[in-house]
Amino acid sequence: MTMRNSRTIRLCLAYDGTDFSGWQRQSANRSVQEEVEKALAKMHGHQVQLIGAGRTDTGVHAAGQIAHFHSDIASIHAERFTLALNKHLPPDVRVVQA
């Protein structure tokens, strides 16, 4: 579901999967999706759902994982947004491009 006046933002992510139980959010285990959603929530001030174009399993690394989300931030400059989001992410997850 999209929000009124929202934009769809595509992310290209890289991560070291060593300490993750995969891409997809899980109730009891650390996931890449959960870490990125927590960072997005800090930037937006509310929960943001991240949709991955694919998934990885426990311990699997990625160099070009694609995901998207809907943002209600009025003006987003891709380079500045990438830098800001990376500041909220743990060191084993990076946004390569937004």
C-alpha cells in the first residue's frame, strides 16, 4: 500500500551476511531487512516496510541486493539520502545506491 504523496525509493544494498539469519525479517533472529527497516524508521519517524527483490539465506553475503520502500519525505537527494541512511546502519550493511 502506498501512502498519499509518497515516492517509491529503490536501494542497492551490500552486506556481510556472517551474523545474519538471512534477508527476511524474523521474530527471533537478526535479519538484513530488519536492520534496514530500523534505520529507515529513524529517518522517517515511523515504521517503513522494505520490500526485497530477492532473499539470501543464513550467512550469505550480497553485493547488489535490490529493495524498495515508500517514502513520505518530500524531497530526497539520492546521494545525501544514501549517506544519511548509512549513518544509521550497522557496519555490516551498506547502501551502495539509492
